[in-house]
Amino acid sequence: MAKDYIIERLKKEFEGRELFSREELFDFYRQFEPDLKETTFRWRVYHLKVNKIITTIKRGLFTFSFKPIFKPCIGEDEKKISGKIEKQFGQLKYCIWSTKITHEFMLHIPGKAITIVQVEKDALEPVYSFLRAENIRNIFIEPENKEIERYVYEAENAIVLQSLVSKSPTQKVQKVTTTTLEKLIVDLYCDKKLFAAFQGNELVHIINNAYSRYAIDFTKLFNYSKRRRKETEMMEFFSKKTDMPNYILND
């Protein structure tokens, strides 16, 4: 049976639905392929997502309302630091981003930006020493609250070096390993002192705008928040403070 016909039937089947489950999608395909195997079905789902026909909301839930993937703008400073790290440390896992990437979601934009450089924990000191030797200025390694208040906030183009949480959801943009939207939201929520300008109503504003404009994989987001030991707390925050629909927060 022609693939285009199946797609049209699929759209008609779930027309007007905000979301549908993996089980419902599987049952739909079995109308045309009664002996459909799980492995084949996974390929069907994969091609639907690649062709931007459906998108994942969370594990086992899909929607037709396709939104673009968030691709943060990579500044020259980030490119420069990324290039130095990759050249010196080879296969080291890292992530680099600037708080400037939050500006499109914000109501009140801070006057200064901070560049976040996250690397594997064992590499913190070597990377810090290397970047200092490369004349990278205003770099702070895992600053404590007082250092953040006295120096990071006051510095021009401050760079904060942190340990990278294992299995962090990152992506490549312009050959630079940077944050995903899921990781960005969790990091802003968790590092309250470092990201003081992004808390309270501003954080709610950021999350609501991010959700309305871009695709968010909430399974990925909550898996990362769990690794940061904030999953339950974040779910409660989403439920009470943001415009997230309840089905995203329910198992």
C-alpha cells in the first residue's frame, strides 16, 4: 500500500487530537500490516519523526504539532574556547554555551552574559590551567556563592568552568558541542545562585516561551533532572508554576 496513502490515513485517524500514544499508533499500523513486528514498527516511528510528521512529547506520546529543534546561536568566544579544548584535549566530553541564548525567551534581559564551560570532572583543573595559559580571562572554576556575587557577576564576559553531569543531553551546532533546550531548562533551574537573573517569574517566562516555540523532549528533560537529583522538585514546579499540560507530567 502506498506510503502517502498511509500517512493521509494516519492524519485523518488522529485528526483534532492533541496527542496520541505509541499503542494507538501501533494499532493503527496493524490495520494495514496485521503481522507487524515490533522492530518494523520502530522503523515506522523513526521515519515518521525524521520526516517531521510526528514529534515525541515524552516516552510513548506523540503529536502532529511539529515544532523546530532549538539550535542555540554560537558566538565567537564559544567557538574560540571550543576549538582550543578540542585541539588540546581530543576526545574530552564538554559542553559550552552562553546565557545570551536565553534572551529570546526572557522578559527582562540581563546587562551581562556568562559563558558556561562544562567538562568531565577529572579534567576541570587541567582545562582551567590550560585556558588560563591561553590568556582566557575572567575564568572561574566551580565558584562558590560568595565568589559568584563578588566576582562573576561583576566581571565582563565571565567564564564559569563546571563539571559536566554524565549523560548530559548535548548537541553539535556549528561543530561546537553545546546545550540542548532540555539541558538548558534544567541547568537554569538547578543552579539558582549562578543564574539568579533567570529565577522566579523570569524562569516561568523562559520555560513557557521555550515550550510554545520549540520541541521539547520531556523524557530527556526529566531524565537529566533526575541525574541532577531534581526530578520531583522540577515536576512540582512545572505543575504549579508553568503552562505545561498535565499529560506531560503524568506517567
